[in-house]
Amino acid sequence: MANRRPPWKIPAVIDPPDRRCIQINIPDDPEHIAIFWGVLRGLSDWQRWEREPTKSGTLVAQVWREVVYAIEWEDSCMGCCEDQIRLHRVTESGNLEVSTDDGTTWTPDPADPRIIGTALPNTIPGEGADKKCNAATNAIGNFKDAQAAFGHSLTTSTTVIGLALAIAGELLVLLLSVGTLAEVLVPLLITTAATLFGVLEADYNAEFTEAVWDLLTCDLFCTIGDDGQFTEGQLVNLQAKVDTDFSDNVALTFQSILRGWGVIGLNNACVSGVSATADCSDCECEDTGEWWYEFDFETSEFASEFTVYDNGSGAQGHYTAGVGYQPNVIGGACWLSVNMDSGSWPLNIIGWIVEHSIDGQTQFNRSITYNSTFFNLDGVNDNIVDGSNAWAAEMDGYLTLDNIMPRWIAAPDAPHLAVALKRLVLHGSGTNPFGADNYVYDPLIP
């Protein structure tokens, strides 16, 4: 029997934008080289790829045809032996980047400790505002240690570079990046060192009064997430508040610490410390005017907020722990809605995200009904983003809702009753009626 190999699976990305240069050593013999060439050439044959309706195999084969026929066979190193020249830069936002093509393209520096650092587990005690305050208090302790080290370095450093190295070494502590040298962060801190160099330690320390530390505590408390940790966006918000609330050496110091720590270092600072005396009762935080709340039906029924819709002949579905809400009846006409309890309504809604489970053979209709208006999630509306079986809609301004009902049509065959409503995320305006925000929106993974 012939040894018929299965076709290669079509990759998710047909033609990636980048190419990787590799160096391999093959037997230096004409027959071996011919065999090796034949194997490579097979990648450019569409018949070797998986066949499917979109005929993607032809497209993948074309990609590999360009690769295979561009091989430099006369070059013993196959074009990969020369040393690459790596250029480095710091962006205006403080990102470290490298280029290997003379500055044409830039990518994040893989040696940046703010990328490769180790994030500590979140052991911050408390819930809600208490957790946020404990985290802010922990962070203040680490800010104070860093500022004191900066001040001491003003006395011990004899050059601007030496001061930058001393500051970088202090900031690296909370990044927990084993083997990383302080020199990596020096480009970020050279301006800080040049500005502070020559300032007397006593004069510098005197600028950091208790009022300064109290204000920074509130800035941290008002911008941190409910889990006591910062996202990239929340770090940007904190940096904006520091720019507004402080000036001169104080602002420079705080911004340098934040730039040097990045999200990983700042979150580690929020975890590491003693927060037993945390008190943020005097902090008056501005209301951002928006909120996000996720109902994860795989973990909870949320019976106080949701009820299964009854069309007059009984409930059309049921809740299954660990799965979500599922339909009861087989057939294309069967549909399940989950209707929110009226106690929290009306709401000013900016948008929503609905996620269903999916099966390759399942037929179901994705839709949502609000204020008695039917809204199709199957691509008929331009502001629907389809990804990972989640459908997101956002609108300009807000819509006052009296009710909202995500629903779908079950398949006509019993095995596909497993289709389930997995979660609903609401994006609203005003005060969050469900408590603290518990969801951070990522447009790439709604």
C-alpha cells in the first residue's frame, strides 16, 4: 500500500507580514541537496495542502513558492551568516525599541525588563475600595524607597551616567528580571539624571513633603483597578494625574519611577509592602462617567439579575452550571432569551458584548432585543465586531434601556442543544448599578 501522507493544514494567517531568516547545515553532497530541494519545493505545490472551499491551498503555495525560489544556493551561509547590526532607541512614550534593518522598522526590545520582568502574585488583602487603598499604600512605600535612593545617589554619584545607572539599578529591583543589567534602562533615565545632577540631597528630599505623598496616594487610589493592579491604560491615566498635580523635581522623579517600572514594576510595588495603616477616606476621585460589568454565566446563574424568558408555554431554556444558559427545545423555531430583572433598570448603555458557545455544525441566530427593538448580531450592522464567538456593539452617546435580551435559535438536532449563552458584558454611562467595574475592554479580544 502506498504511503500517502495527509495534506498540510492551512495556517490561520496565509501570508504573515514578516519573514524569519534561519541557518541550517545540510550534507554537502549533490544527491542530498537535490532531495532537500525536492522537499522544500513540495511546499510550493498547492496539491500538498489541505483542500477546502476557499482554495486557500493555492495562496499558501504561492507564499512558499516565493520563499523557496528566493533561496541563495550559491551562498554557503544561505544569506544568514553576517552579523546583524541592531539599532536601539527610546520612543517619546518611553518604549525601548530595536531595529535590524537600519531603522526602517522598529520592534519592542526583547531585553526590556519591563517586558520580561516577573509579575508577583496578587496577594493584596481586602475587596473593592479597601483593596485599592491597600495597593496604593503598598506602592507609596516603594515610591518612598526609590525616591530616597535617588536622593542618596545625588551625593554618591560623580557623573551623570553614574547617577543614571544608580537610579536604574534601584528601579530594576521591582521588575524581578534575573540577569538584567541596569544599563538597559539608562536611556530612559539619562534626562532625569542630567536634570537632577548637582542638586543637593537635603534640598531634594525636602521637596517630598507629607502633602506630596498623600496626594500621590490618592492619585494611585483613583486610577488603580478594583483588583489593586494597573493596566496599561490605567498607568497612562496615573501619569496624566502626576503631570497635573506635581511639578519640577517631584514630577520628574515620579514620572521617572513610573517609566522605569512600567506596568509590571508598578503592580509589583502595589503587592509588596505593609498596608496595615491604609486610609484613603480623604481621596476624592473623579467619576469617569463610564463603567463596564461582565456577567460570566459559566461561573454563575446571576438569578437576582436574570430570568429565563417564558413565551406563555413555559420557560424556553435552563441554566447549566459551568456552561451557561441553554435552550430546552429542539428545532429551528426554538429560541431562548435571558431577561434582566427590572430592579436595576433603566440603564444608560453605551454598548454591550455577547458571547455564545459555538459548534461547527450548529445553526443558531445571534441577536439581542432592547426596548422591544430587534438587533441582529449576524453581520447586518456595521458596528458589530465578530471575534472569538463574541459580538460587540458600541454607539455614540448612550441609549437608555428598559430591558435587554440576548437570544439565539437552537439547532434542529438534539446534540447541538449544547449551544449556550456564556456571558454578557455591559458598557454603561453614569454610576455602575452592579457595584465595582469587573471588566477591562480589549478590542482585540472582546
